[in-house]
Amino acid sequence: MNYLDVSFWTMLTVFVSYVSFIWIKYGVQRSISDSYYRLPKNLQPLFTLFCWGFAFPAIIIGVDLTDNFLMFLAGAGICFVGAAAQFKEELTKGVHMIGAYGGVLFSQLAIAINFHMYYMNVIFILLAILFEVLGYYKIMKNKIWWQEILAFLSICYVLGIQLHKLEYLF
């Protein structure tokens, strides 16, 4: 198994493990970042480890496959989210939010520009809008959580396809 395979499976395992743990233990939160505040003080570093454990492998894969900086910027944004986990505090809120929006924006740009998987951008945008509308009409709770899950999954899907790890699923 080469380092790209290890990076991909690490990224996927970290994502599924953390989200599953939070979902089982505390239920779906308002956002993934809100899970930081649900964790007991001694477990709060898990949120940072989740962000970094997902972002660093994504950076390694994205930069290796493209020789471009877009996935690096996306991963850096996610790393900033983990570093500024306390987004309800004035001091870290700006860094956290810029990192979060940057992570989504740059990952979607990488998907379009580097990987030419425009259909994923269309699916992401349409589902994010649908979640927003359903949230507005109180049909869907925790729309931000689901939009974030969608953003993470789109990165996993694209990198998995690029590494030929997910082709057998589709």
C-alpha cells in the first residue's frame, strides 16, 4: 500500500469515526463544529484531531495528484477550523469561520478546476440549497451539519475516484 492509499484510508477513517462517534453519543448537532462544545473538556482535542486527521491526508493527496494549491488551501482551511475550535469565542471565531468557508470554497474549486468533476459541484450546490430551503421551512433540522457532511463527503468521493478506490461502488 503506497502513501496515497494510506492517506486516503486515514482521511476516510477519521471522518467516519469522528462523525459516527458524535452522532451515536450526542446525536446530530447544529454543525460539526458544535460537537466540540458537546464533548467533555478532556475530549475536546478530538475535534482538532478530527480536522487535522482529515485535512492533512487530503492535502497530501490533492497536491500529489494535481501539483496545484487549491486542495492545499482547502485542507489549510479545515486545519484552521481545528486550530480555532472554540468558534463561539470572539478571539477564534473569525479564524474558524474563514477556515470553514475557505475549506468548502477551495475544495469545490479543486473539484471543478483540478479534477474536472463539475457534476459534483452541481450536486453539492443543489443539495446545499435544498438543505437550506428545508431548514428555512423547519422541515430539516441542523442543516449546517448536513451541508458540512456533504462537503466532507464530496472531498472523499472525488479523491477516492481519483485514486481508483471507489470505482467499484458506482
